[in-house]
Amino acid sequence: MAGLELSDIRKQYADISVIHGVDLSIPDGAFTVFVGPSGCGKSTLLRMVAGLEEISSGTMTIGGRVVNEVEPAERGVAMVFQTYALYPHMTVAENMGFGLRMTGTAKSEIKTRVDAAASILKLEPYLQRKPKALSGGQRQRVAIGRAIVRNPEVFLFDEPLSNLDAELRVAMRVEIARLHQELGTTMIYVTHDQVEAMTLADQIVVLRDGKIEQTGAPLTLYDDPDNVFVAGFIGSPRMNFIKGKVESSDGPTRISLSEHDELLERPLEARPSPGTDVLVGLRPEHFAKGGEGSLSLRVDVVEHLGGASYIYAEPSSGAQTSATDLPPVVVEARTARNVREGETFTAHYDPLDALVFDVASGLRLR
Ligand code: ADP
Ligand code: MG
């Protein structure tokens, strides 16, 4: 097992800079997820950990050893890719043991390790099958088995579930969580899917445009985002953002929500100056709790999920949020079976649940 330290890691392809100075501590034994939109540099960063991409500058240590110049095979890492790339003419057992055979491991040792991995992954019944006789999920398990037999100090996963259908993805997600519990090995997992990040991670690293936006435990990022990007990226349905302007900050901060013809009043240590443009962030479920704050809304569409309903709404003042590049407000309601399109209603929230972001910088005003 090993922890990792990334210090001012940068990646440059010719004159294009894609990773702009990443500082990150990955604790020994933790499950860390790199999440962010497509193209933000997740794979590049992971491949630099694996040694498949050269590090342009900065220092990377694995288990206390600087690995910048260390060959991939010598780093104690094993990687699982999105495409399983199994050898079609080899059995499951041969596929899993292939890497060990290449490094000259004794046959009996290979068998022991393949059997152990097959037992963890429940692949015992399939060891003599060829990949074409396996389902997608079983193939991905073989690819994970190939990593396990190498007994790595760090597992690296690059979107390993993206090729699977939705149901299988959820099942495999649980398998991977169980695998981490069972092995206790450091794991770094790349995904663009914030639900995978939330459910798997001890620590989430949110990346955008080659930079870390925020690092933290899943619920810390959910409850206490540092900026509007993280607030909007983590959570489904997304956090609602409502345009506001600071009226005054002596005493509690007063923010006018002009599209809704409402005023929000809540204490903020930041005391933003009057006239500051802000976005007020409220999650759909904040409305289900109710409170002193209110928004006057008109129902656009209702989705009934059974246990809860999501009401997509516009300000009842007539202002069109869609005309101002903000999506409709989504309100979670526990009892809204009779809500009809076109109806107006008042959604209540606790002002202390409202997060405030500075429009100019995108940063949270606490
Ligand atoms: P992600 O995995 O988050 O989708 P990547 O790490 O694959 O993103 O890519 C990050 C950025 O680096 C992208 O803009 C991509 O176009 C660029 N990139 C990746 N590989 C190369 C390369 N070999 N040469 C030039 N640019 C690259
Ligand atoms: Mg990628």
C-alpha cells in the first residue's frame, strides 16, 4: 500500500498546456476519485501517475519515492481501462495471468494469484471460458482481475464502467466499492459521472480545465462547495442558481432576487458590498424542508418519481429564467401529486440553506 503526493504537476503537449499545476495528497488506502467534464485532464493526470505520460514539471511521489523517472512497471501501480482489451484467443485464467507470465513468475504462483483474484471477483465458474463467451460486466471483471493479480500498491481506474449499460454500471460500482473494502489498497478512479464520484469516493478531486476546483469528502463538496462550478457539478438534479444583487451588508446581508420580486436576508461573514452581483444557490430538496424564505413560482413541468416529485418552475413574476441563460428552478416536493402545469405556488426554504456566490469570481461568499 502507498500514498501519493503530487506537487505542482504540469503537462504540456508541444505548446498546449493541459494540466496547470496540480497539488494533491492521496492518503494511503483511500479511494480517491478524479471527476470533471470531458477534456478537463482526468486521464492525463492518471496516466502521469501510471507513468504512461511523461510529467512536464513538478514532483510525484508514490509511497514516499519520487517516481518522475521511474518506468510504469516499477511504480507498483496497476491500471484498469475503459476498454477491457482482453486477448480473444486466451481463456479468462490465461488473460488474468498473462502479465505475470511475461515477468517470469512461476506457474504455481500464477495459479495461486489467479485463483485468489477469481474468488474475490466471483469469476471461478468462468476461468476456462474465452472472453467472447462472457457478458460485458464479466469482461470488465476479468480486466480488474488482471490488475489484482499484480498485487499493486495503487489501483488506477480510468472510466472502467463507461461501456456498460446503466443497470450493470450500478452493480459494478457496488462491486468496486466492495473490492476496495476487501483489499484496502489505495485506489484512484477517474469518471465524468458525479454520481459514481459521490458513491465511491473517500476523497473527490473536482477538476476543470486542467486545474483542481476543490478537493474533499463527497458530502463536504455537496454541502459546502467553494465555488459555483463545484456547486453546480455535484448533485442531481443540479443546484438552482437564482440571480441576486446585494442591497446591504450592515447586519445580515440583504439580497434582492429581482426576477422573483423577493428579498433574501441571511448573515454572511464576507459582508459583500452593496451592488455586488451574486448567484443564490438552493438545492431542490431545500424546498422540501420549507422555512422563512420564499420564491413565488409558476409550474412548468412536474415529474412524479413516486416518493418525491420534481417541479420545474419559472418565476411567477413573468420573468423567464430561460431567457437569462439560467435553467428553470427545480423544486423537490414530497407531497405534490395534485400539482398542475401553469399553477402558481410559493416555495419555502430556510435562508441559512441558501449559498451565495460572487458572480465576478465564481467564489462562494461565506
Ligand atoms: P479527460 O480524461 O478529462 O476527458 P484528457 O486528459 O484525455 O481529458 O485530455 C485533457 C486535454 O488534453 C484535452 O483537451 C485533450 O484534447 C488534450 N490532450 C490529450 N492528449 C493529448 C495529446 N497527445 N496531444 C495534445 N493534446 C492532448
Ligand atoms: Mg479521459
